[in-house]
Amino acid sequence: MRRHLLLVAFLSAADGGFAEVGGDPERGEKVFGQCSSCHQVGQGAVDRIGPQLNHIFDRAAGAAEGFRYSAGFERAAAGGLVWTYDTLDRFIENPRTLVSNTRMSFRGISDQQDRDDVLAYLRQFSASPANIPEAAPTAAAVDHSVAPEVLAIVGDPAYGEYLSGECTSCHQASGVGGGIPSITNWPADDFVVAMHAYKDGVRAHPVMQMMAGRLSNEEIAALAAYFESIQ
């Protein structure tokens, strides 16, 4: 397959510098796979666990309309953080070094070429300055599917709060975590899919498999409703 090299230059809004960077958007799409359980990009992309990433370049941080950001992102937004190539590069290298107390638990991408390729891929979904049409939508989490009747169960958030004690002994309700992923503000469907992935042994974490295995479909739905409701 012919490897396309996208060579683009961006003015850094953060420091006024000039950065010339290169990346392979085709390879970047593959690297982006590790991000796609939380973020969508492309035509029809919507907010899920994280905000959709269309037009992310030159967008102010914390500005995706309708998405509930963590306190850490609200502080970064108030401080004027804008997503340029340089700030995005620093963020995806290690999210918590640029935005403290973010709910984003992703440990980051250490390899510079991987980051360049991901940014070249994402760059295709920002309208300016390059006029590149949007591609086909990327998918949401795809590691597991759950029967529609299970997803249709409407959970009781009060019952979920009652059940949440074991969860919040590790996952802080504030969304802050030292290496433990945040589960607050997740869309209920994503929470249900994740728990059933552990319950069915698709995701390999023995503690989570044990915890999920104890829960009924109704209890998982209640927990999903509770954690979705936490501000």
C-alpha cells in the first residue's frame, strides 16, 4: 500500500513558534484504534466517554458543545488552552502532565512518530487550514457487543449509588484517579458494554471480571445510570 506522507506546518498559538511536522494519516488511523473506545472522529461522530474530535485543531480546550468536562479541563479552558499541533502533541504524549486531574485515564503515546501519525489522521477532520473532506465515520468501542434488550434496561441511579461502594473504593467518584480509570460521566451504554465485556471474559482484568460476574443485568444498568449522573 502506498504510504502517503502528509507534511504540514502549523503556527503554534501557545508560544508563537513555527513547527514543521510530518505524519502518515493511514498509519495514524491504525494507531488511533487505541483511542476509539472513548473518542469518535469523522462523519457522524458523537461524544461518548470522551468528546468527538472533529475540528479539534484550533479548537479551544473544553469547548465541545454538550460534553461534560472534568474540573481539570474546565481550569485548562479558563486558562486559554487551545488545541494546536504542539499542545495536542504534548497532551497525547501524557495527558495528565498538560491537564491535571483530567478524567482521561489514557497513559499516552510515547513514540513521536506514532503521535505524528495520529495527528496527521485527526488533521483530516479539521476544516482549516487544509480543505480535506471528512472520511467515513470511525466506530465506537468494538471489543464487545451486548444484546439490545440488555442495553434497553433503564437503570435506577439511586440503586446504582447504593451498589457503588465497591466500585468507588478504587474508582473515585470525583473522577480523579492515580492510574485507575475514571468511570464518572460515562454514557450508560458504554458502561454497560464495558462491564459485560469483563463479565464475558473479553476484557482480561481478573478483579473486574470477578466484580462484573457478581452483577445482574439490572444491577449493571443501575450502576451505569448512577455513574453517568455524577457531575
